[in-house]
Amino acid sequence: MRNRKETIEHPGEVEKQSGNIVIVRIKPQTACATCKSQSYCGIAENTDKLVEVKVSEGKTYQKGEEVTICLKQSLGYRALLMGYLIPFLILVFVLIIMMAITSDELLSALTAITLMLPYYLLLYKYRDKVRETFNFKLKE
């Protein structure tokens, strides 16, 4: 049996705190270069990322404080599914179906891209629910 890591962790630096919300700046790590998931992970890019982390009442963090943010690995897979796989499948299936119906490449491509819009509008509409699902934690 493999020993799997159950959380994804990234070191970061506290940018600011407003009440029980801490904004953490995640910088790209050299370790990301050897990570098998780097091509899927937005953290592995060369730019800093700002992540909102909800903390318990009374916890305070100072700007510049070094912290480690954590996310359950299963939630990382769910994010990949929602952000990459589902849109890709929508695009491919609509493209194939439209090509079979119309044989017009331009119309098929435009229809496939246009039908991605409802998916992203649904994600936007339910962004608060998505935000609750993908809650980061600070490692103590």
C-alpha cells in the first residue's frame, strides 16, 4: 500500500488580515519543478498567487508572517475536474456532435466555445458555494 499525502501544502506569506479572513501570497517554489502535477496546478506558474483563508475568531497574523496553507488533496482533484476536465469534455463533445450534424468547422467551433459560456456562468453564479467547498486552512 502506498503512503499518500492527504493534503497539498504551499508555503506563503501573510499579505493582510481583515477579521477572520487572511490573504496569503503564495510564491512559486523550486520544488514545483519536480512535481508531477505542475502542469495542472495554477500555483506552479511563475507569478505569485493570492489565496483567501478563513481562520477562527481571535487568530491574528501579521503582514509578512510566514505560513503554510493546506488543502485536502481530494479537493485539488475536484478543482482539476471543475476547472479543466469538464470544460474540455463540453468543448470536445459539442464539437464532435456539431461536426456530425453540420460538417462546418467554423460553426462547430464557435458553437462549442459558445456553449462553454453557460458552464462558466453557473460556476460564477455558485461561486460562494464553490468558495466554501475549496476552503484553505493554515497549518498550525
